Amino acid sequence: MACSHKCGRDALAGRPRSQGGFVVPKMSNQVLTQFMPDSLTKPTEILRYRRISKDVKTVVLAKILQELQSAPTLQTLLQNVYRMVREEFNCIAVLVSIYDSYREELVYYSPGDPTEPTSYELKLGRGLAGKVGASQSPLRIDNLSDSFPESVSIHQALGVRSRHVMASPLVRRGALLGVIEVFFRESSKKFTDAELLFLTALSYQIAVGLNFFRLSEQAERLSLEEEKLAEVSRRISASLDLDELLDVIIDALRSLVPYDAAGIYLLDKKSQEIQRMVVYGYEISVEQNEILNVGRAAREMVSQQGIAVILHDLQQHPAFLNARSAARSAMAAPILSNNRIIGVFTLESDEQDVYTRSDLALFEKFTQQVALSIEKAQLYRALLDKKRLEQELSIAREIQLSFLPAKPPQLNGFEVAGLNIPSRLVSGDYYDFIRIVDGQWGLVVGDVSGKGIPSSLIMASFRASLLAEIRNNYAIRTIMAKVNQLLWESTDDHQFVTAFYGVLDEKRRILTYCNAGHNPVILIRADGSALRLETGGLILGAFSDSVYWENFVQILPDDLLLLYTDGVTEIYNHAEEEYGVDRLQTLATVNRQRSAKEITQLVKDEILDFAADKTPQDDFTLVVLKALA
């Protein structure tokens, strides 16, 4: 984990830097004198700035700038600055503080080897360096203790105890880059305004070097970031498995932005609730809801602001601390697809206020890059889920079709036909022709509340219960009561079945039946009159103590019996008119001379043509029994 500016972070660049690189050879006084006229050359000491001609000043400062710009790292550059300034001013110490524009503070760098950022810092306007930086004007202070006690404490902590100091801002094109402070002995003859003038001129060259390094480092960093982003892009684009992809994303981000904990929280498209999450860095003992609260808090923040955010102090965000007490700062970024938030990405650090604007920009760029891969993986998973569901539904439909008659039975003196059209791939309707004994056939039509797979499962349970009770040779009313009890025990309160069950005696042409809350079965006589068979009881599965009755009716030659579910009659046209039982009865009456199969097909065509969208609006089941003359 990269440290903050307090322990190893490059405050100028905002990124961790290596301590490698070479030190430019020292530029001695003798080296500088070779650029001066012989008359101005002394054998052991450089001439002071005020006594050097303009041409020589230009050459000397250009040489200094060349040496500063040759430094491969910030650490090397500062080492060169410390060395040159000590040589030029014969001072006892030099300190440089680099300005962190993000935090608006000056961060002191250690004067030793290696040169590193320290934990000592000053806000602009505070202390000597802060005042010089804020005003961008140099100062010479005879007694630092009287004027800037805050600076004295920092200087002493860095091993500097002199009270005589000159400070100059490091400014390039109006932008503050840092402050240099030069410390003198009380007896020094160089602690003068003339030397302050020379330090000011030298500070400009140092600032040019710092700015050159900053721009070079930024270009190098951006190039490295682009290279790493390209490498990460190749890694994440290789996977279409969503879980694998999320793991790869979290792992790949570590090479770009250090973190102690991370989380990707994907949101449901409609509810915006967290649908899936992958996290790293949390203890196994932490409750899942605590981690979810981190995602929820991050979701609210990025939703309100619409952009990635830095959380400098997590004491103000308890959701993070409740999940991980060591967390001190964090970043959160929205995962966007077509300007719609599909998820949120969080990074946490155990260090206070560690993330910079550079980190945030890189994190946001990375999040934008992975958003497309995440959505692609989500679409791929949705496609697989859809295919899997279609396969499962196809299997379920095949199983359900095995419950329905493959073809109508051959009955003595009757012809029969049946039809089932599900509104979805599977149906909650059921019909069957059940052979009881020779000459007796059971006729059943049922309808489960709801649609789709849940209804089809209940219908399978109803069918199994009904067949089991029929085999026990009970009376019809007893069969219905026992089936009701079984359904009541095995279904939820909102689930129920309506059903019509009757037994047809072929020889006697008598239908004994029980209607359990189902649509009334229509019996159309040969003369066009009609009866509706409703005797029975309440719907099945709603109450445990329901009582059922049975009744019988004589079936005469050319009579027509219609058994159907509400998907046949409760269908609407564009004018929102219901087809209704009366229309069904009229259609069947007018066409009662046709065969059972023809009437079944005619009813289907008529009703689907009536429907607004020309498709079943509910599961559609119809059974037609016709008595032959």
C-alpha cells in the first residue's frame, strides 16, 4: 500500500515514486568560474551575484538550470538543490517544502540522503514558509523564534536550530511550487539583503527545474497510466463471466491505485437496490448487511453528485467504519452506462486523507473503462439465463403436456375434444379424461390462480391429489373435500384452484358432477335451451373445512357440454369489452350441429379474433363433449 505524503508519497505528483536514480555531479565554484571573465575569477570562491556582470549571471544561472533539469527524480533534484545552495551561501542548513495544491499545504522534505517527504506540513499563511508561499515574496528573518514559533518547532524536529533564515518562494508562471529556506550562523557575513536577492534569482531557476520535473513526471505518469489501463483493458475484456470479471477488475485496479479494501456493487435496473457485490479487504466476521451499507452509502453520494468523490475523513461516514474500523479515507465512483448508474465502485485506505485529485481522476477513468465490460458481461449472463430458462420452461411444458391427453378417448355414444393454449410457455390450466372403470369416464377441468411456472406446479399437485383420491373409489363430493384439504395444507394463502369434476356413465348417459368454484359448465340441449352446472362448493385450497355437494344431469342425444376456464370468456377487445359466457353459449348453440372437434377449433378462432392482441390473455382451456344420436 502506497503511503500518504506523510510517509513516502510524492506531494508534487500525487503518486508513489521510487527512490532510485543518479545524483548529478556537484557543480563546484571552480566549475562555475570557467564561465566568467578572468578578471572576475577567484581561485576558490564564486563571485557574489551583485558583482557579476549580466552576461556572466546568465551563464551561471543557465548552468544551474541545466544541472537541475538533468535530475531523474524529485529526490535527486532536491539533493542537488540542497548541495548547490549550501555551497553558494556557506550556510548551515537548507530546507525545501513542496506545495500540495490539492491540500493547500507545504510539505517539508528531509534534507538528508535519501530526500523524502516528511510528516511536517504548513498551511498557506502559517509559519514562515506559509507566509512566503502565500505572499510569493522573499523574507529575511533575524530572529525566527519571535516571529514564527510554529516554524521553529518544525525546523528543530528536522534538526535545524538556527534563528537566522532567508526564505524565498519557488514560483513558475504565477503558480506556487514550493518554498526554500536557508539557515545561517549568527556570525555569518552573508546574511544580507544582497544574498536574499541572489537567493531570489536562484529560486527562480529552482522553480523552473521543479516545474520541468513536474511536467516531465506528469507526462511520464500519464503515459504509464495509459499503458496500465491498456493492459487492464486487455485483461478484463477477456472474460464474459460476470463473477470472474469483477474479481479481475478489483485485482487489476491495485496496479493503478493502492487500496486496503475495495467493493463493486451492481444495482438492479429498476429498484436501484444492490443486486450483486464483490468486495475485498473485509473480515469474514463482518455481517453482510454492514458491507451492503457501505455500498448503499456510496450509491447515495454518487447519485446525488453524479461524479466520483473523495471521502477525506470517514469519521463523517459511519457506514464505512461500521464495516471496517481501520478505514480512514475512501473514494467512490459511479459505474455508468448510457448516463445511467448500473453500479458503484469504492476504494478504502487505512490512512487519513490519502487520496488526491490525480488518484480520483485515474479511478474515474478506470471505472468508465470497466463499465462497458461489466454491462457486456451482464448482457451475456442475461442471455445465458434466458436460454437456460427457455430450456427449463420447454422441459416443464413437455412434462405438463404429458399430463394432458395425447388424444381424446373413444367413448360409446359420445365424441369429445379438448384444447389447452398457455398464455406463457407453461400453463396453470388442466383438463383430462380419466378412465374410472369400463363404461365410466371422469371429466375434469381446473384452473390455478396466477400464471406461469408457480401455477403449473400447483396444478401438478392438484392432478396428483385428484388421481390418488379417484383410485380410492370415493364419492365425488368426498374426493373434492379430500383434494381441498391436501391443497390447503400444501399451498400459500393466496393460492387456490377452481375445478369441475364429473363422472360420465356411457350406458346410462348420466353425468354426476361437482363444481368447486369453477366457471359454470354449459349444457346445451338439442332444442337450443341451456343449463349451467354450478352445484358443488367453494374453491379448492382456500379453507380447510369446506363442504362439497354433487349433482347429476341426464345427457340426451345431440346435447352439447362445454367445460372451459376463465381464459376463454374473460378476454377483451380493443373497446375493452369482455367476450363473456353469453357469447360463448350463443356461438356453441348456433354451431351445435358440428362435431366436437370443429366446435373446439371454431371457439378458439372466434375468441382469438375477438382479442385485442389476437393472442390469449390468460391460459385458455376448452373441452367439448357431444352426445351422439
